[in-house]
Amino acid sequence: MDAITDQDTVERRLDAYVAVATRGRAPQTRLLLDYLAAQTLRPRAVVIVGTEPADVEGLAEHPQARALGVEVHLGRPGLSSQRNATLDALAAHTGGTPGRDWFVVFFDDDFRPDPHWLEVCEATYRTQPEVVGITGRVLADGVTRGGVSEDDARSYLEGRLPMVPHSSQRPVQCRLGSLYGCNMSFRGTVAAGVRFDEALPLYSWQEDVDYSGLALRHGTLVLEPGCRGVHLGVTGGRGSGLRLGYSQIANPLYLVRKRTMSARHTLRLLARNIASNLWHTVSFRRDNDYPGRVRGNLLAFVDLVRGRCRPMRILEL
């Protein structure tokens, strides 16, 4: 066999895969497939994991399903569990491929990527071998502003609407301590062996921070502004406010003990979530169940005093 030169390594493109965990959002996921079909770098496969047939209705019949290599699976409810199921399914595609030669992108079902997202991501991995994880620039994030419509998402991507201020809006690539879960990618050297923590059940609050912390042991994480997109922030499928509020306290405390989240970040996150929930409750904002989140916050602190505050507790609520 001929020796592989450095030039060959630089010019060979990495294989791109897309993983989507979805629940209760089949229409949004079908639209995401439209955006994936428009990518300038086509993925070799798109693995979608729902929890029941209604979650994935019509996805295998999407007009571009064959071209995109769409695979539809059902798994146990929970973002961490479903994302692990996507990685397990990808093993059939990548089992004999060195991790340096492929990457996976986790898109939320309500994320709308720019057509060049995968191409820019691939070029970053190919030219920067130390990079093992990438997240992109979010032009607008509906999670922080009550949702973004599909029409507005297209306007943001096409430049007809100005970007909404967001922590990811940096003009040049920079290193990060964690990636944003709605649009994050990992090189195969990470994804082949690292799994999401299923002790973070259901919505798996902060699972992206935890996974990023594990990925950092393999290399560098970066924000790449050329990977642009819009996060709609659809509220359907998120579950109860009570459970999410509990997770907002229990999950960070669990991760700081696990050492995948710093104590400083944990304190800042707890303070921000509690203040936000209280403010939106007293201001009668009802696009989310903020009163339920406040009750969940309080219950978590009561359990903390009692010595039984843990992420899995939400399954009992």
C-alpha cells in the first residue's frame, strides 16, 4: 500500500453525519430535512431517533430521504438516551473508519442551518486537527425570546433581518469550554467512544455542557462563526415546567460533582435561571410554564437540604 502523504490528508474530505433526537415535533423535523437537503456538503447519513411512531411520522417518506441517507429509529424517551441511540446507530456506518476521518453534527429538530453549515464544519476539522468539537453562530435564538417563526428564520439566514444579540455572535473563531446543544458537532475521535450521561433524564438539561467537558479531554472546542443558523425555540415537546425547574438545580449540582462543569459556572447558571423564572412568573409571561419552573427550583433546594437532590428525581415528580 502506498504511503499517505500530508497533502493527501489535507485534501481528503471528512465524512459528515447528522444526528437528530426528536419528540412530538415531526413537522419541525420534516422541515429540518429540507434544510439538510440544501447543504452544500451532503451528509452521508441522517439518523433520527424518536420515542414513538408519531414522533417520526412521514420522515422516512420525505422526498429527499434516500438522498440524505435518512434512518429512523425509536428509543427510550430522554435527550441523552436518544442521542446515544443515534451514536449507536452511526456505529454501523463508521465502525471501520478512523475517528479522524468523520464527524457527527447534533441538530435540534427546530434548528435551521445555513446551507454552508456542514461544509464550513468539515473544512475546520480538516485544516485544524486539534479541534474535536464545533458549535456555530446563532443568528436568533427563540429560547430567549419566545420563539422564532419559520418565515423569520429564513429572513435571518438570508440577511433580511438583523442578528439578535447572542453569546455565540463572535466575528472570528474562538475556543470554548462547552458547545451549544442545538447545533454542535464532534469529531469521530470523540463520538466513537464518548456517550451522553443518561443519569440526566428526559430533557437532559445541560447534557451539552457535560458532553463538552468529556470531549475537552480529547482536544479543542471552538465556536466557528461560519457555521450559521437559527434556533426556533419551539416549546412543544419540552415537558413540564416543574420537572425542568427541578433539573435546572439538580443537573448543574450533579455535573459540578462530576467535574464536567465548573463551580463558578454552576453558581452563575443557578442564579440566572432562578432570577429568570421569578421575573417571568411575576410579569405573567406564559409562553413557558415559569410558575412550574419556580416550584421545581424550590423543590430541588428542599431535596438538597434533605440530601436527596439528584437528576433522576424528576421521574418521580
